[in-house]
Amino acid sequence: MFRSLTRLLILVMCLATVAAAVSGRVAVGNVAIAAGLGVVVLQWLRVSTLARLFTLVAVAAGAFIVVAYPGEREQLRTALLQGVSFASFMSVLGLMRYPVRTSAIIKRAAGSLLSFPASRRYAAVNIGSHFLSLLFNVGIIRMIGDLLSHADHTAEMRLQRRDLLLAGMRGAVLMTIWSPMGLGFAIVTTSVVGLNAVPFLALACATALTILLVTCVVAGRAGTLPLGVAAPGTGTDPVPLLVVMGASALLLALTVGLHVSSGLSSTISTIIVLPLFALFWLVVEPPTPAPPLLRRIWEMTHGIEDMRTEATVLMSANVIGAAISIVVRHQSFWDALQHGHYPPSLLLILCLVLIPLAGAAFIPHTILVVLLAQLLGPSTLGLEHPMMVGLTLTLGWALGTSASPISVMSLTTGALTGTPSYVVGFIWNRGFVMTVFGCAVLALSALYMLGG
């Protein structure tokens, strides 16, 4: 009963968030905020200690702003509503988990990546995971791990399994640079004033694909599975992979199409499209044996709570980031910093350094990206170079995810390989992070020279 009440309140939060964005009514936004805060209270004992800590910090930061800067209360409310929209975004992402978990065609699609010839298998998993993660995010890593779990547990096989899991993780990491279904993209396109989401999507996609190819060549030394160790039920049939790729493209087209046609943000567009797409997938490909449709829908709604810790951290991070940005903007050095005579690329490259360093220091990189987005988004730099600021933050998000021992992707990869997650971030991904960083610096420099 308690869990059902929580799911109902999450549903109210999501619906009110969309209604507030469509209508622009303050009262509806207040309903979304109230529902979001209610969800935090109901899930208090079911989120991580870190999420509870950040919530308490957010409450203290918000109270400080209300007392010390009463004229900024509306900005604080806007940040809280934005945080609620991000929490709604995370909640609807969980709805895809049940359809994906029960989908036979998705398993065959992921398995077909492992059937490529030895010399191309790392590249196949790396590139394939990049596009498949558009549909089911970090789940692609666990799926590859499941497909490889039957392999022999010799030292050689463990090394090869690790390499292919890293290929999947790295492909999924680079998808966060441009995916409208990715949290980093949502934060950036919402916070950076004047950033047109569609041209930015094209730029970020081109940048990510270029980096994907470069890192694939650099890291494509991965070992291979011996012949005869393909996962059961998988093969070389390309049809499942093409079908899933087509579904990913359809999801992307629907989200972008709604954004362009309605003027709603990419975040709100995703909140609308993703549940409908999950329901469509559930109807088109029922599990075997198939329970009644209403039962399947009920099972699907269980996923709306799966990202509760991430949603709580993100909502808190938005309030904390807003509080810090309000304080910073009231300091005299902020004007001097904004009007200083220095190349914008230098400040943005500094951001590229700070975000993965924060992740490596066990600080959720989400916090820093939100803070930088709120500081730089409405700043002179953000207004004059929105594409550069946006690209910096999404690239930084990918770097932070790769380097952080506490990112979901590092934790998942570590768990599947029986290795501490700090080994994944600090050792296994060290070369990958440096390569991505070098490519990011070159991309930002080129964009600056082109007037971006």
C-alpha cells in the first residue's frame, strides 16, 4: 500500500510537471513541487545515505537564500521546479526497464554484437552499445555482462570479458554527450540560456561519434572470445540489431519532433514520449509467457521508483547549485570574471578538468555540472557562446562518468567484473579519459575558431 502511494505521487509529480510546462501556470508548478517533496519524504528510508545528506544540505542552502537574499526566492523556486522536472525525467526512464528486461529481440540484438569476427568484436560492442544505450542507457552494460556470464572463468577469459564490458561502458558513456534521454543533455539544454536544442544535438552527436571512432581505434586492442563461446540464442542474424536500432531512431525522432513542433524543452518532451514508447513496446513485444496487459503495465510502473536515489540527488543538486550560484553572482569578483579579457576556451577547458576531478574525488559529478550550468548558462559567456558552454558540460559529464568510482556505470562494470569500482575509474578508464579529454579540447578549440 505504501509503495503504491509512492508510485501514485510520482505519477502526480510527472503529470503536474508536464502540465506546468505546457500551461505556464504557477499554481500547477507548485503542485509539481509539492508532489516532488512528498516523494522525497516517502522514499527517505529507501534512498542512499548520500542522497539524504544532499537533501539536508539543499534544505539548509535554500533556507539560507530565503533569509540572506529574499529577492532571489523566485529563482530558488524556479531551480526547485527544474529539479522536480529532472526527478520526473529520471522516474520515467525507469519505465523502460521492464519492457527491455523482458524483450527477446533486445537480447538477440545485444548478443549479435558478440558474434562479430575477433578482430572487430571490440569495435562492434563499443559502437553497438553506443546506439543501443539510447534506448536503455546503462542497462546495456549489464546485458553484455549477462551474455558473457556463461564463458569459462580462466584468466584469459576474464580479461576478454572485462575488455568487452569496458567497450560497452565506453560506448554508453559517449552516448551521454548527445542523447536527449540522457541526464547531462537534459541539464545543459534546460540551464544554458539561448541554446537551441536541435542544432546542439547535431553538434554533440557529431562530436561524440568522432570521439567514439578515435577511442575505438586507440582502445580496440581488446581480446576476443574463442569460437564457440557465443551466448545461447545469439547469432549473426542482423535483423534484431537493425530492429532495435530502428526503435532507438524512432524514439529519438519522436522526442525531437515533439520538441520542435511544440516548443517544449527536450526534458519535458522526453517525459511525455518515453512512457508512451515503453507502453508501445510492451504491447508490440509481450514477454513469453505473456501475462495480461494490465498486469504487464502494473509491472512496468514498478520501474518508476528504480531511480529514486538519482532523482533525489538531482533535485537536491539543483537547489544547492542555485544557492551557490546566487551567492557567487552577488560577489564583486563575478563581474570581473565575466568581463575579463581571456579566451573563453580557457575557462571551459578548466571546467573540463574540474568535472572529472570531482568525480575521481568521489564527489558526484552531477553536482558540479548542475552548478556550472547554473553559473555559466545565464552568464555573458553562456549568452555569447551557448554551444561551447553546452558542449563543454556534456563532454565534462561523460568524462566525470568515466572517472568517477561512484557513477552508476563504474559501479555496474565493477560489480560485473568482481572489481572495486575505483579500479574501473582510476586504472581501466585512465587512458580512455585522457583520450576523450584530448579530443574534447580539440573540439572546443575548433568550435571557438569557427565562432561557436
